[in-house]
Amino acid sequence: MPRMLLRTISRKKKIMFMCVAVVLICSVGVAVIAVRNLSQPVSTTRFTTSNIQMPVHTFNASPVTVHDAYISFSHPESLTPRTSQAPHAQELDAYSFGYRSGEPWSLTVSVYQLAGPTLRDDSAYNLRVQQPGRYRETVEHIKGKPVIVFADMQSYGFADVAFLLHGDKSADISLSADDPNALKELSETFSQVLQSWQWNG
């Protein structure tokens, strides 16, 4: 066999050997890296309720004053006005406020023109008087004047209505919420409205 042919064959063998060697080295390197990655602990992030920042609703009892031609009173700042219908029939004034904290609160204030100077002409008052098994009646004195309050005994939370008489006008103040966890705040809100109450005419 000619020398040139032998040299060509030997060169091809060397090249093939080098290629096989490179492939083997690369394969071993990849395998080593894979084994190292598998042996290391996997880093995971655990999500628990403690990682979640829940919004905190703080009740703001700072007084906000309402004043018009008939009445004046204050309510906690956290209670925001709701859209209400204009007064109708014997209704002279109408306000509605709400607050959401788990269960919605509802504060309504209405002023009525009565046929005479007695609460017997107030239909909401009569409704409660006629159901003593459901509504418990108490009398509070606000600024020296009696205020009749009815508590709904079937309510899961707080449901009180106060009736104030001023000549031939009456004011019905109602606060309700199915929120037994906020009875203290509800009671203080109701008291704030009553204690701040004032007739303007």
C-alpha cells in the first residue's frame, strides 16, 4: 500500500478518535451537572394565609354633622351617605347612611309631619307597639327629654329604632346590622346620633 494512502487513513482514524473523545467528554460533563442539580435541595416558596396582607378596615367614629332646616345630628365618619328618594307625603326629611364591615350597616333618619302632637300618629311607632313580643320598648332621656326606643328581639345583630317627638313632628332613627361582632360600635353609633340630636324648627 502506498505511503500517501496509509498517511491519509491514519489521519482519518486520529480525527475520528478525537471526535469520539470530545463527545464522550461532553456527555460525562452533562451527566455530572445533572447529578449535581438533582442532589441539591429544591427551593420552593410556600404560600400561607400569613403571607397574604389582608386589608384592615378601621371604624372611624369621628363625628360628621348633618344640618338642615328641620334637624341637626352627627354620625361616625365611616358611615357614608346613600342615594335616597326625596321625602314624600308626610315625610319632611330623609337620610340614609351605610357602612360595610363584614355585614352591612344601615342608618336611616326620617322626619314626619304628624296629624297631631302624639306618636300614635306615627305608623312605624304603632307597628312596634302592637307587637310587644317582638319589639322591646325602653325609654331613654336625651337632654332631659324622653326618647322611646324599640329593639327588635328577633334580630341576629343590632336593630334599634328611636322615636323623638317635637310638637306635631316625629323623627324615626333606625340603625340595623346583622353583625354580632360589632355590637359595641353599633351601640355607640346609635348613642352618638341620639346625643347629638337637635330640632331646628
